[in-house]
Amino acid sequence: MDFGMKNRMSRLFKKDGHCFFMPIDHGYFQGPTTCLEKPAETIKPILKYSDALFVTRGVLRASIDTSIDIPIILRVSGGTSMAGKDLAHEGLTTSIEEIIRLNASAVGVSIFVGSDYEHETLMNLSKIINDCEDYGIPVMAVTAVGREVGKMEPRYLALSCRIAAELGARVVKTYWCEKDFDKVVSGCPVPVVMAGGPKCETEKEVFDFVYDGMTKGSVGINLGRNIWQNPNPAAVAKALYAIVHEKATSKEAFEIFNEEKSRQAKKK
């Protein structure tokens, strides 16, 4: 691994080897997602807890302050929407020249293993890896399931993660699963980061699954909706940061959440 790749990876992962990525790329297929209508305002109270921002080039240009001091992971796949027939029918949206021009520390691309577009999305991943490796830019593969949430089970996730790593992804983002998540992680030779998935009903649900995933080998999280759609996003972010970087338990994280929530309420 040359200096450029090592340097970018060291910016994404802190000295403890863990990471807290903040995704705000949802609009690329959902449009003006609830609480993400104005991305700059959404991330303001939670940015200090984020190790990297996962974002599209459009929102990066229009909404992100150029003096931002955290790494950018650029979303480079898309071409579908919630109004269309199949979310899996993605292509690459961004060239290597654009990735370099925007000074991205990494890029993210979705793959849809088991879908009608498995081959196309795996070739998207392969192409962008080929392009990015020439310039020392790490690629994060996102093991997406589209509308088929039922696929979020260990056998499918393990298959998807391993294939992504075999094709050369430096990082894999996947869903947590209650059963055998440790096998999903152990079967993948590159770092595994947990996605948030559908919005949880309670904060404790979020803290429980993140803590469980971290104890089973995940190196961090890439959570969006379960943070910025919460009425107290900064409190959730602070609690999750404690699990990821300070070895807090789920119970301790919930206490941190309640303390920060109360502190914020007193300021109003």
C-alpha cells in the first residue's frame, strides 16, 4: 500500500482502528428525504462526532462548507429512484477526474448481489476500483438490498461482503444482523462498517445493535436516518461516538444520550 492510500485510510479510520461515517447521500434516490431537505443545517450539530461525511457531489458542492476538516466519501453510483421499477439498476455517476477534482478521501458504490443487476453492479464496483487504485483512493462497497429488506440475513450479507472484498474494495458497508453477524465479519478480509438500515423505533434499539456489532468485529458505523431523523440528533451522535471510540456499552450510551438530551433542553 503506497503513501496516498495509507494516508487516506488513516484519515477515515482513527488510531483505534474504528470509524463513525455520517451518510447524507439518501437524496440520490429518495429526493428531499425527511430532515435532509437542507443538508447543511442537518449536519451542523452532529458533524463534530463524524469521522467522515458520505455525500453526493451535488450536495457537496451546494451545501458543504469548503473549509470542512473531515474526509469526504463520495457517493459515485446511482441512476435509479424510489419512483422507478428497480433500485438495483445503478450505474456509475462520477468520473475519476471528478473524484480527484473534489478532493475525495474515498468513494462509495452500491452492489446488489442476488438481484437482476448483480453483474452490472459488481462490474461498476470493479471499474471504479480499477480507476481509484491508480490514484490511491480507497473504495467502499455498499452491500445494498434495495426494497428487498428480507435479504438482510447472514448468509446473504456474508456472500455480498466477501465478493466485494474479493473484487478489491478496501472497506465494506453492510447491514447488521442479529444472528451470526460475527461470521459475516470474519468472512470478510477487509474492514466491515455497519449501515443503519430502516429507522429504529427507539434510541436503545440503535445503541443495542451498534454495540453488538462492534463486539462482533465491525470497525464502525455508517448511520444516517437513525441519527438526523431523531428529535435529538446530537445526543444520539454523542452516544454512538462513545460506543465506537470509547468502548461504551449500550447501557452507558443510553445514559450519555439522556444526559446530553437534558443538557440541550436546558439551553433552550
